[in-house]
Amino acid sequence: MHAAMSYHDTGSRLHKMHPFALSFWVLAVVVAALLVQHPAYLAALFSVTLVVVLAARAVRSWWSVMRYTALMGLAIVIINVVASNEGSHVLLCAGFRLPFLGAPAVTLEAVVYGVAMAVRLATIISAFTLLNLCVHPDDLLRAAVKLRLPYRSVLVTSLSVRFVPVLMEDVQVISDVQRSRGLEFDKGRLSERIRNRGALILPLLSNSLDRAVQVAEAMESRAYGAAPRRTFLRDVPVAPVDVAATITVALSLLVLVWLNTSGVASYTYYPTLSAPVLSGPGVFGLVVVVTGFVAIVLLSYIRRYGPG
């Protein structure tokens, strides 16, 4: 069994793409999600990640991560509704007042804004999850080094990304071991559940330190840093389809930036919600952006006729 967030080659065409092309796609989706405000654009970006998940045949691994994101999104909506009393459309108002906060009220603006922020968070996490599932850490490290990025920084980042699924797997193993000893994590009062989960911390910390020492010893035994110029055992060539995918995504991101700066894709949440209907240029721009981001899936199938 592979960890939920670790690389697993499902044999899809996306796994054959160059790591830089997929990494640039993830970066573009994250930047786009942070940039746009309109709910339609945020929902479209999240839908784009769903298309890539299906094309990568990684629905089960993706959902094992995203199911926790659903809880985080719900928490964002609740916190925003409780913390923000702004908005002209009041759905519910309490009959009492709180110090410094006034009368608690639930407004439509707060609900919609919370949902939009939850979709933004889900889009970002979905994109980074795809990066872990579809790009091997070694290939990502190799691509970053060839871009003349500092090798030590790239190595630390690669090791950190690789340790995330390993830590999650350690948590599952340690939890199973503690349950076999009769320790219940989900029973009793809240204080008892918190105290019981503390039994995971020390074994997890010990395993993490041992793993860090093992990695350091392995790097030292292989003379890390001795040679000024690095060589690679395996290389992934850049195919024309990788270049085409990168250019298409870059153009789509530029179009999105123009739509946002020109006000076509803008949206106002407070104090009154804007009309949810997109204008003609807004709809056309949305179609162009979605097509550009989804094009990486279509272009990945061209590789079967080319090298690799």
C-alpha cells in the first residue's frame, strides 16, 4: 500500500509528462486561485483539477486527502459567518448583543464569501495533491536543478515533500499499534481524547528523528557535495508536447490576469453581493481559461505518437 499523498504511477498519460510541465500547471492553478474573486471562476478552477484527477486515475488517493479538506472548508464557512456581521442581506439575527461585537447576525454575504474561500482552499490543496501523486520527487528535483535553482534548497524542499506522506503513514501505523494495546482515540470526554492522542506524538517524533539521521548518513556515505557538477542516472527529455502544454497554461494564466485587472472577472462580496451572472466577455474568458488549463490532459495523449 502506498501512502495517500505519495507518488504512484497509475500508467496514465499524465504521469509520462515532463515534471516541469506538471509543476508549472500546479503553480498556475494556485496563482489563479489566489488571484480571482468571482465564484464562477473559482468553481471552474476546482473543476479543472477534477478533470486532471480523473485523467491521472488517482481518484481514490486524491479523495483520501480531500475528504479532510471538506471539513476544513466547512470550518471556514462557519468561522466566517460567526466572525463577520457585515452584509446587507441578513438571514438571521440574534436577540442579544455581545461586547465589542454587537448583535450576532448571519448574512448572505458572509455565507457566500466563506463558501468561495473554502472552494479556493480546496482548489489549492487539490492542485498540490496532484503534484505529489503525478510527479516523482526525484524527477521534480532533477528538473529544479536543471533550472539552475540552488541545489541545497531544492533538496530540502524535495525531502520535505517526500516526508509528508511518510509521516501520514507513520501516524496510521502508530495509531493501529496503540489501538492494539487497548488505547481508544475516539472515546471518552474531549480532554481524554486529546490526552490519548498525545500518545502519538513521542513515537512519531522518535521515528522522524531516526529517519532524518538515516537520510543524513546515507547522504554522507554517498559523498554528498563532493563533486561540484552533478550527473544523473536517468533523465526525462523535454518533448514538444511538454513545451506546448507549458505555453498553453502560461497563456491561459495571462488571460486570467488580464480579465482580473480589467474588472471582467471581478466580484464584490461586501457590503452587497454583486450579480452572479457573468457578462459576455466574462463567459468567453472563462471558457478560454478552462480550455487552456484542461489542454494539458489532451496534449498528454499526443505523447503516445512521439518519443517517450
